[in-house]
Amino acid sequence: MTYRAPVADIAFTLRHIAGLDAELERGAFGDLSADLVEAVLQEAGRFATEEIAPLNAPGDRAGTPLEDGVVTMPPGWKEAYRKWIEGGWASLTGPEEFGGQALPTMLAVATQEMWNSGSMAYGIGPTLTVGAVEAIHAHATEELKRTYLPKLVSGEWMGTMNLTEPQAGSDLALLRAKAEPRGDGTYLIRGTKIFITYGEHDLTDNIVHLVLARLPDAPPGTRGISLFLVPKILVNDDGSLGERNDVWCRSVEHKLGIHASPTCVMGFGDNGGAVGWLVGEENRGLACMFTMMNNARLSVGIQGVAIAERATQQALAYARERRQGRLPGMGQEQAVPILAHPDVRRSLMTMRALTAAARAICYQTGHATDLAHRAADEAGRKAAQERANLLTPVAKAFSTDIGVEVASLGVQVHGGMGYIEETGAAQHLRDARIAPIYEGTNGIQAIDLVTRKLPMAGGAAIAAYIAELRDIARQVAESNQPVFGRMGEGLGGAIDALETATAWMLEALKAEPDAALAGATPYLRLFALAGGGAALARGALAAQAMNGAGAAHVATARFFADNLCPEAAGLAATVTGGAYTVLGADVALAG
Amino acid sequence: MTYRAPVADIAFTLRHIAGLDAELERGAFGDLSADLVEAVLQEAGRFATEEIAPLNAPGDRAGTPLEDGVVTMPPGWKEAYRKWIEGGWASLTGPEEFGGQALPTMLAVATQEMWNSGSMAYGIGPTLTVGAVEAIHAHATEELKRTYLPKLVSGEWMGTMNLTEPQAGSDLALLRAKAEPRGDGTYLIRGTKIFITYGEHDLTDNIVHLVLARLPDAPPGTRGISLFLVPKILVNDDGSLGERNDVWCRSVEHKLGIHASPTCVMGFGDNGGAVGWLVGEENRGLACMFTMMNNARLSVGIQGVAIAERATQQALAYARERRQGRLPGMGQEQAVPILAHPDVRRSLMTMRALTAAARAICYQTGHATDLAHRAADEAGRKAAQERANLLTPVAKAFSTDIGVEVASLGVQVHGGMGYIEETGAAQHLRDARIAPIYEGTNGIQAIDLVTRKLPMAGGAAIAAYIAELRDIARQVAESNQPVFGRMGEGLGGAIDALETATAWMLEALKAEPDAALAGATPYLRLFALAGGGAALARGALAAQAMNGAGAAHVATARFFADNLCPEAAGLAATVTGGAYTVLGADVALAG
């Protein structure tokens, strides 16, 4: 059940795969130094390993009971959170004018991985606060910013996102919550929101809810939704806490996993109306939410990486310890660690390689997100924003899919012990299973990738990405390193498949959009195999220059190319040849 | 959370894919008629739907608490079990001389699917009793048979398998339980067994444990293990129940799923020694166990099918009911059932097709198992036994793997609701997750397939199987049915891949066995895609002759060929090209 933050792997991926070293040299991150990066990662790793990881299993068992409107977090969580904000971890990316450290997103993503490996139920809370900070910073009035941002940035208060209603999940057009102007610049909010993560808890004195609701006479659908800030406790003019607002946790869901993350049904206005303030323009609430959506999706993607990393560590530790079976010539009462068995090694290498690829894609997405604001020129910022837009759905969906797959493999490596809750392997699977669902289901990510991201810039964004992958494959081939084996071939095959499927998709979007939609999920997986394989190959190229110190990166990249990239061609065939039988399957799906 | 037994699909698969109709015509099953088969399936379907399915969720919540050595089954379970044995369901395949009905295994497998769809925690109990009956019937003395078989066959008593010990799971050579002869033909058994399914419960008055243990001075390893029958309650000469034997449930595991199946730590001889009787010869216990192992593996395979079927039904019902999103031209306040979305359709068709393919493989395995005893001539029986041996690991591993995959897709189709325990989708995932582990992990199944089953009869068994698949692909191509689309191509590609990988495996087994082991898991998956795709195509050929009544079978087969068979070539590439990076990955798996 132990977790040790893989700081060296994380630093390697940031520096040599996601491009941090190059940005530090170019000065894109101001005076951020390699030493400071190292110090941040080391200290975050220590905190995640020593302070958060031990909360994970007890938090799963204790859950977050609701009594008389009060949700109690598991024992030790409040103290850990206090230490965490004192360490400055909440404010890593926050705006400097409100006390934030304005560090790069890619560095923050690396720390998020560690918090979530420590405990996914812990990691998700601050993610939502960061999202609230972004939305308020980008869209709220100066007064709201001054009142709320300093405490949200520091983590003294936490934030939530209130979108979902029983009839409106993926489809926010169906949203019904109401906001009525009171004439004094405030609004009375009424309605029910469900699946509100950290909707109520006792970690902080106040909770700042961002709530989507409709103004009277707002147009139907998504063009009639506005965003409101609704604090749990109203804030007095002097900044002190005032009266309790009319927003209440009605119940806490009984979930498959992340038991220590309170998922609340929130009632707004049960006693007349919750006081709220408009954020951004009327009826433009969805646009305001989209401000933070990309980052939140990346943060959920990193949860997949995080749980995969922890599950891999635990399975590997078990496989080194557990002895079953023997090699030829051994005595009948002896046994080897199960790590010696080729089939177990395949499982563990699959876990390792999928985790490393997803990590690389997430960090690359963070890098692009940073450069979208920090690149030297407008063209660079535009290209980076497109790259971030392109990669975000892949980072979210692939990473969370492999989070579940790796956690499930982790259970399997443990054999019967994996099915016993005390072992902890099963908790990882239970926890991991939410990430492909929330913050936009992975199906919606795939549809976003295909319908909105591929056509960006007339297809130039995806073309540039594929060209980059090709360049890596070319470098692998030209390096002529025997230790790379057939890495270039495996990778090249995956890139070919991506190119074929992409061309087909761009055509299908025009000619038969439903066929494109039918292939979206296998297309996203294919994209990630090519992109992930290339990212690991980039790491292998860098590692090979390190005289053996990076041999593990080479072995992982090569395993990925030889064993996982071959899936790509089949996925391309499914994308280009499978739509008809998806769309025409009425008879097989009839009642 | 409802389940309706898919009796028509089950009957179709038995009759037209697994070959039941042909056997009825040939008279291989004596006077068994199509009408009786239909009646059995209908009544089993009714019982599973009405009596067992409603126990599933409450059983999950109640679990099986242990108090003062007594394990209490959830409310309603004892009554349901009583009705079930009164209906004659326990004795379906039991030997006629002890009250059994001696019906074909393939028919029993079909009923097992329904019990397990009703509740996996329910279904697993009787499976172990059937295994105990087989072992006792094949190996025990006449006296033991007379004493125990009538009540085990009827289900009045239940049986268990006591193999695993803390240090001896997959590796029974490490087993330590002791059996000491008392000089009167009985033995005193002492030791601890873990993961004993239905080791203690209150469904029946007696429980008959089959226990592996070592005689004094037995050789080490697997050649020194004997099998003993150890009843919970000793049986008097007149058949009445006598004294309590010294075997006790020490604890019940807290598991991820199948909460209503008591998984026990059993202590034998805590107060001196449990009285046991030798079954079969001394030191030949493993061979006796293997008697029932194949059938038990098939029974676990069918659990994967069963949970996949139930998860598919539930997801499909939700997808018809849940409305999100709209088609072009619809009003902003309208929404379509999510079943209308191509990506959701892909998920549901994937669930449907994987379930159908696994069902077909399991029923075909049952068919081969039957013919191994009932074929007209020795050559036929031998070929059938080889076919059963070949397919059993595939039936077990593929079906239980897809059980988890389909249940996970089912959670995903439900979106956020899937993560809430009350919905029931998550329980299917939790329940399904044990089946790839118990009764020989799926890794062990894959190794068994590659190292023991492929070389059977000098490779002739697998060659005959591949030739059969080819023949189906040929029929598809020659049928020239437009409605089959590219089914022949997809299927042909998968069979090509299987042939390539098989040839490579047979070579590798001689030249570099570790490389064969490293590819065992992807090879098994590849085998199942080709075999499952061909089985569905066989169904499509039969369905096409039914003038449209079988259109759903055609659509499912075609979806499988177009969307799932393309994975096969990549798997073959992994098998033939990936071993080096599995075996040479030390550096990436170092501590």
C-alpha cells in the first residue's frame, strides 16, 4: 500500500519529453531555474509520500458522513490539508496579484500527479478550487476578485463547480436552476445540483460555489445560462465571515470509490434563496466555465496517471515479494518471486509503459498550455493554444482509461489477494473508475477531439502534430542504436495508422459526420498510442545520450513500440471500416 | 437493475452455434428432445429472472456476516436455494445412479449462465458442489459415494474445494496441510485453507469439504498431495447427521465484490484434528482435482458471460431511457435517448458482441466436453476431448476478461450514475473482477493454452480448429450475402493472424519457451477473437436462413468482424515481436 513519489521519472518526463529544459533555456518561464524545479518536485514528492499517501486507505474506509448538514472529512484530513496550504501548494499556479506563485502549469501538473497518487480523493478537491480561481480571475468583477481570490488562491477557502442537475449531465442545455435579480446587484439562486465534488466539508471555513443557472426570460438551451458565485458563508464588507447562505448539502452519494471525496447533492434556496453574484456576462455562463474546462480536464487526466503509478508500484512490490512457482532445477519447496514469470512481467511492463506514456502526454499538454500564454510571439502562442486544445481531450481520456486498465492489471497481479479490500489494490480500481466519467465523459472527449479539434486551423494543428511524431520516428531510425531494436518500426506503424485514420476522419466529418462520431473512441486511443509511443521514444533518445543512466526509459519506450503500438493499425481499420455496423445496429440493440 | 433471461439468444447459440441441434438429430444425447431443451431453458430463465435476480443487490449490501462460527447468508437466500433444489436444478448433470439427471453439460452451462446473471454470488456456490460431485464420483470409494453423493447431487448438502493456503495459491507444490492416518481408514486433517468459497454458510445442513493435504512422509511438491473428504458434520452409519467435525470458519474476507458469496479462512483441526476420508490414491490428489478442474473453469468462464449479459441489459435499458443531447432541428429543451449517439451505440454493440462471442465459445466448450464422453466412436471422443481441452482455457480467460470489460463499459454508459452504488452498474464491475482470478488466473489459463494445449496431438488439435474457422470464413465468403458486408474479410484477417501466431508459438515452445510464455496472454485474446468471430459468423449463416428473424445475430457478427477482429493482427505482431522487450525489461522493473 506504500507509495513513493517517482520524482526522478517525473523530472525526466518534464525535462526531456515535455520540453521543460528547452523552455528554461529560452527563458519562457522567467527566472524559474532547474534547481527550483528540482526543489519543488522533491518537496512535493516528500509531502505526497509522507503526508497524503497514508490518508488514502483510512479515508476510503471512513468516507465523509453527513450529519445535520455537516460533512465530516476522515480523521487526519483537515490537519494534512492545513499543512498542505501552509506549504504553499494550493497557490502554485495562482495569479501573483492575489498571492499566487504563477508557476508553470506543467510543473503544477507534475505536483498534481503526486497529490493524486497519494490519494485521488484528496487530489480532486484542490483541482476544483484552482478551476474556480481561474473562472473568477478571468470573468468576475474586481470586487469579487478582491473578496474571494486571496483566500481561494491560498487554499484557506475551497471552490466548487455546480453544473450537473438530475436531468442535465453531459447536456447542459437542459439545465433548470434559476437566478432571480434582487435589484441590488445580487441574485437569488434556486435549484438542485448533483454530483458536486467537495460540495460540503469541514476542511475550510468557507466554500465558494460557482453555479450555473438561468435568469428569468433567458433563452432556452446553452445560450441562456449564466454563472454565479454563491458562497456557503456570506462575506462581510471587512472580509470577515457573516451569515450562512441558503445553500445546503442534502445528501452525500454512496459511490464505488473516492469515498473520502464528498460528492454532494446541493440544494440552493431551500429556505427562500441563496444569495449569488453574477460572474461574467448574463447568458454567457458556459463560456466562462469553458475558461477552466481545459485545465480541469488535464487535472483529471493526471488523476489517471497518478492512480496508474500507484497501482504499478504496489503490484511491482507484490510481484517481488510473492513467491510461487520455480525454475527448472529448483527444489520442490522453493519458489521464485512471481516477477520472474514472463506473463507477470508483461503485465507489469504494460502497466509501466501505459503509465509513462499517459504521463508524457499530460505533461506535454501542460507545456502547450503554458506556451499558449508565454510563448515569445503571437504565432507561437496560437500554435501552442492549438496544441493544448488538440491534446487536452487525449490527455483526459487516454490517461483515465489507462488508469482503470492499469489498476485492474494491478488487482490481477495480486491474484486472490487483489480481490481482498485490505490489500488496497482494489481501492485503486474503485477510485480510478470515476475519472473516465467526470469532467466530460471519455466519449465526449473523443467527440471533442474529432469534431472540434481535428478541424482546427483547417487541419493544420493535427498535421503539425503528426509531422512532429514522424520527426521523432525518423530520429529513432537514424540514431541506428542497436538497443532501440525495432522501436522505429513499431512507432512508424502507429503513426501511419494515425495518419490514415486522421485523413479518413477529416473527410467523414464533411461527408458523413455520424460515421466520424462512431469512430471517435477508437480514434482517440489510436492517437494516444502514436503520440504516447513517440513521446516515450523522445525520452529514449534523450536517455540514450546519458550513458546508461536512462536505460529504463529506453526499455519502456521499446516495450511500448513492440507491444502496444501494434494495436494502432487495428484501431485505424476499426475507425475507417467499422462505422457502418455501429450505426446500422438497430436490430441488435432493439428491446 | 432488472435482468430478463435472454432465453431466445441462449437457445439460438446452443442450437445453431454450439451444435446442439446436430447432436439431437444424431441422438448423441439419448432421448433428449428439442422440446425438453426449450422447456428447461424457459423454466431456468423464469427462475433466474424471478427468484435469483432480485437477491443480487440486497445480497451485495447484506454480505455474509460471521458470528460464533456461524455464517449467515443474506435474507431470502436460503428460501431461494430451497426452491432451486426442489426445482431439480442442482442435479441437472449429476450421475443418474445417485439421483442426477445426467443432462448434457452444454445445457447445464446455459442454465449456469442464467443463475450467474441472476447473481454471481449465488451461481458460484452450486458450481463448487458440482465439482465435488465429479471428484467423488470419479475417485472415491463406493461407501463414500453412497454416503455423500445422493445429498450432494440433490443439493441438500453443498461441497467446497480446499486447495489454497497462504503460501500456496497458483503453486500447490508449496502446500502444507497435513493428514495423519488414524489406523481405522480415516485421517486427521490439520491446516489452514484460505479463499474457500462457500466454506461456511447456512444454506444447507451439511457442507462437504474436499481438502488437499500431505500424508506423513509424502514426497515434496505436487507428487505428495492427497485428496480428502472432510464433512462439516460427521455422518452416522444410518445417514443421519452426527457430531460436529473439527473444521471451522475462522473469518470471512472483506472483498471487492460477490459479497453474498462467503469467502472463508478455514481452520482444520484447531481442536485436535478434523476427521477425513481419502479420495482416490495416496499422493494422487492433484490428479483427482484435475478431474473437475476443466468443468469448473468452464463454469467460471460462464460467469463472465453472465455478468456481461446482465451489464449489457442494464446499460441498454438506461441508454433507452436517459435523454441527453439533441439531433439537428430539435428544440433546445428536447433531448434524445443517449442510445441515439453513435459513440454510445459503439459501447453497447461492443458489449453485445463480446458477450455473444464469449457465450458461443463457452457453449462450444460445453459441447466438446459432452462429446468427449458421448461421441459415437473412440476417435470422435478423443477429438472432442482435445477440443474441450483446447477451448477450456479460452472459455475461462476470454469470458472473464470480457466480463470485466463489459461491466466497466456498462458503468461508463451510465455516466455519473454508474459510479453511484444504488444504480447497480458498479456492483457488476465489482462482482465480475474476481472471475479472471479464481479457478486459475487468466495468466495461468494462457500459459496452459500455449504450453499444454497447442502441442496436443503434435499440433493437430489446434490445426483442426483453425481449419474449422477457415471453413466458416469460406462459407461466409461464398454465401455472397450483401447483408454480411465485409464480414468475411474481417474474420479472415483474424484467422490469418491466429495461424501466424500459432506457428510462431509452436516453434518458440521448442526454441525459446520463455518467449512463448511472454506472448501467452495476447495469444489467448487473439485466439478468442478469431474463434469468437467465427462462432458468431456461424450464427449469422444460420440466422440468414431464417428470413430476417435472425437479423440481430447477423448485425452482431458483422459488428464483431468489422470492429473487433481488426485487433487480431496487432496481437499477432505483439506475440511474435514483443517477447524480447518483455523478457529483457529488468532495468525498467528494478526497485
